Amino acid sequence: MASYTSEGLPVITDEALGAFLRDINIARSDRKKFEKYTYGIMYRLRNQNPEIAKYITNVTKSLPEEYSGLVSVHMAILYEMLRRQAEVNKLEKSLQE
């Protein structure tokens, strides 16, 4: 059953986190694959939630160059984990109806 924070964000389940981390680890096994994977996350973020994408860009602009890419990827990955959990919750709800 889906759980949400008091703010309405989905609570990430162990199962969803495990599946996501498996995907990340598979992508990390190859640099080009990981770049493509994270590019896909950022592309989706820019299209579906441009204000979050702008926020990430603004935050990382103020960081030293050697950290900005890493921080932006991890911020986008956090968003992607929440997005995926919301997707799972929506699917589970539709199956119960």
C-alpha cells in the first residue's frame, strides 16, 4: 500500500529503492551507459518539471566545476527515485480498482 509524507511526497519502499539501485548499478558498469541513463533522467526532468531542472542548474552553477556535474546528477537521481515511486503507487492503485 502506498505511503506518503505529510507533504504528499511518496515514501520510497525498500523494493522500489532496490530496483532503482540495480538500474543505477547496471548503468554505472559502463561510463557511456551511465551518461546516457543520467541524460535521460535530466531530459525527462526538464520536460516534465522544468522548475526543478532550473533549480538544479542554479544551485550547481554556484559550485566549483569539479562538483557541479556530480551534484546535479545526484539531485536528478533523487527526483527520479520519487518519480518512480509515484509511478509504482499509481500502478498499484489502478490494479486495486
